[in-house]
Amino acid sequence: MLERQLDELEGRWDELGSLMGDPEIAGDAARYREVARQHGELGETVGVWRELKRARADLANAKALLEDKDVDMREMAKAEMAELEPLIAALDTKLRVLLLPKDPNDERDVILEVRAGTGGDEASLFAADLFRMYGRYAEQQRWKVEILSSSESEVGGFKEVIAQVAGERVYSRLKYEAGVHRVQRVPTTETQGRIHTSTCTVAVMPEADEVEVNINANDLRIDVYRSSGKGGQSVNTTDSAVRITHIPSGLVVTCQDERSQTKNKSKAMKVLASRLLEQERERAHALEAGTRSAQVGTGDRSERIRTYNYPQNRLTDHRIGLTMYNLDQVVSGAAIGEVIESCVAAFNAEALRRQQDEQA
């Protein structure tokens, strides 16, 4: 059953490759992009399937050599089998993960929100650390980050920062970052050398398309006011800051980063649309993990998905049992990719286990 499905995918991949070379398709930019997208989506699965077939054929040949009269040939066959058997098992698992039902939001850009939780100034500094970490990871992935709204603290951190992250498969990688992040470290202002515990909340929402969220203008209250920076000083002397209240849901979005009221309104509407879409997803999947309420939590110290312990240079992801002792490299952005990939692998493995349990 599975092999027939994979053979059909391989045939479809070959067909799409031929279509990409068709002058009629190549001359239609929209059709070509769609064909190329489908071809690209199937490429990894087909590549792993072909590698698995080759490994299986090599294993069959090695097993046949076990009957050879030459002792050296038999020993060589055993050595080859010892390498091929774990490879085949790994490729088989990888294929099953690739064939899991896709999250329809995986290809989307995201609205990333980082907020200081418990811990005052130290929490705001940690929020800034997290946002820089994600920014550097985005650079590595060649994603584009645009700050939509931010509120700085007195000490140079962020009380809140909201950004759009755009690029290839952004949501598929960042969705597991949603939740409460806890930091344990000695603040620079601490004279006794005591370790303080603070938290930040991270929310990751797939960006809404305009056609997905119908926002009635009559449901909005739009207030404009003068932008202000940390400490209350004026950012500019015009009423360019925008606060949008969606009356039915009670959601409130503010934006004051731009000097243009029009640009601030546009950014605020983008955040509002994504929050409303996430709210709809929460209602549809109220019993599933990963809803926005579960992502954000209360910011209390006892809630966390991950702990960043600076004295021990240790990062612990409590969901997947991951512990790493290179926290400095993670927060600098150099090793956060390892953490994210570990989360992706662990959650895929759990989804595969659930699927196999259902099929048993």
C-alpha cells in the first residue's frame, strides 16, 4: 500500500518535471510557478524513496553473497549488511514522517510576538535577547523580519515586540517556539550575585490572507494619538500612532513605529487579522495543543516550555527532554537552529507514533 503510494508520487514528480520543460507551461508564469511549487514539494519524498529502493536492492545483493563460497566475499557481504540495515530503517522512518498529513499553515509567513512576563526589567531584557535570537535565525534562513509594533522598556529591553517574519516555510519551523520561556541568571543590577528567574511569552501565528478574515469596518474603533517612546518622550509631534479595537472580540492592537498614520494602521490591521484567524483556529481546535491561549499562557514563573539557565550555560526544552550546554551559542543565534530542528523531529516522531497507534 505504502510502496504503491510512493511509486505514484514518483510518477507524479517525473510528470511535473516534464511539464516544467513544456514551452506552453514555461510561457505562463502563474502556471509554471504552481507546477514548480508542486515539483519542489515532492522532491524530498521522491529522493528519499529512490535512496531507499537503492539501499534495499544493495541489501538483497549482499544477502545473496552470503551463499558465496569465498569467505572474503561472505565477510564483505556481512559488513555491507551491517551498514545497510540501519540505513534502511532510518530512510523508512523518514519517509513515513514525510508522508504525514501536512499542517496547512506550514508554508505561511508568521506574526511573531514576544512579550516580557514576570520579572520586570530583567524580563524585558530577556524579551530583547529572544527577539535578537530569532532575528539571527531568520537571517540564516534568508527570511525577512519586519517589526510591526514595539514597546521598549526603560532599560533598553522590550515590554512587547511584534514582527512579521516572511520566507520559505517559516511557520513550519517557528511554530514550536510558542509558549513561555523562562530565564535564570544574575541581572547586571544585582549586587549580591543572586540568580533571578524571569519569563517571556512567545506567540507564533500564521499570517492571515485578506480573503480569510472578513473584518467589518463597523466593528472597529480606531483611535489615533501621539507616539511616545520609552520614558514617555515624544517620538514625533504628529498624531501618527494608531490603536484599533475590534469590538466583537475585544482584541486591541496598537502600532506607533512608523511616522505615517497610514502605515501604522496598515501594520495594526495585519496583526489584527492574524489574531482573529488564530482565534478562529482556537475555536476549531479547542482541545488541541498549540492554540494561542496555550502559546501565551499567563507568563507565570511556573509555566514554561523552555528554561535558559545562564550560570550553568544550560538550555532545557521541557516538552521533548532536550538539554544542551551551549546556551551562549543558542542565544547568540548560532545554535538555535539545532534546538528548532530537535523540536521538529520530536513532534514529527510523536505524530508518527499516534498515526501508527490509530492504524494498529
